[in-house]
Amino acid sequence: MTTQHIRIDIPRAALAGRAIATQGTSDEALITRIAAGDRLAVRVLFARHHVRVYRFVLRLVRDQTLAEDLIGEVFLDVWRQAASFKARAAVSTWLLAIARFKALSLLRRRGEESLDEETARAIEDTADDPEIAIQKKQRSEILRKCWSKLSPEQRDIIDLVYYQEKAIAEVADITGVPQNTVKTRMFYARKRLSELLKAAGMDQS
């Protein structure tokens, strides 16, 4: 299931004009429009958030095809559930909560844990010389191995806080656990990761 299921029959020129007019609309306003049946608003919301949500899901399921299918399901759920959205949380938080639930449900059905193989991979910089590129690759490999030794809950928290840049309250909303539990998990996750990196001879500074 992909976003191809969300289609609108509007002439291309008119669609382009409406898309431009909608781009500056807030996420919350887009959700309101989606709840009213505005399919273009789904496309605008998708364009705005699909990369972040896709990367988040991919780190959980470790399969590009599965991640792409899940993204389609996430935004289909947005289309179906927009009227039930509660503005107490940011739309991006709501999207990640939906994505997390679907990804973990899939992993449970497949009897797998959410092992992240790509989270620690360094972003390639075309300006890097070969020596720096090799150093980055080596560091990312060490970090990936250390990351894989964390518990699923610890990886989840670090991903949301450091990669998705979510506040504690938002992480609590996404994971469905109290804020104090989020803080505790983050403390122990950072402590454990620091120990693993130190044992691997990698300085975090």
C-alpha cells in the first residue's frame, strides 16, 4: 500500500496552483483540511514529512520495501483519522507515533526485534577527502555495532531524542510511557552507549 492510493482528479495546472498556495499552511491547518476531505492537503503533508518518517521507519524495520509500504499506510491512516487528531501534540509527533506503532506491530508479527543497522551511518560529505571519508566510515561502523548492543527500548529513545529531535514530552506521547520513564531510559541508554564506545576505543567528543 502506497500513497498512490490517495489520488485526486484535478487538472495539473490547477493542482500546481493549489499546491503552491497550500505550502505555507501549518501542519495543523492541513490536518483540518484533510479531515474535511481535501486530498491535496494529504499530498502537501506527505511532501513535508515523508522523508523524516521514512528514515524513522527504515531504522526500525531495516527493509526499504517494507518501509515504503509502511509510509503509505501511515499517510492512509492520516487520511482516515484526521478528524480524531488532538492538537495537544505536534502533527510530526502524531505521524511518528503512527509510524512507530505500525513498524513495531509488523516486527512483532514477523517475530523480529527492531534492530537498527543504518542509524549510525555517517552522512556522506562530497567535500571529504579520502582519509576523512575512511575515518567517518570506521567511526560509523563502530557506532553501529555499539548501537546494536542496546536494548530495543534504548535504541528507540535515542532515535527519537537525537535523530528526530523530539522533546521528552513528545517522546512520551509517541511511545506511550510517562515522561519520567523516558528520562530514565534515555539516561541508561546514554550511559550504556558511552560504555560501549569507550570499550571500543572510540572517543565521543
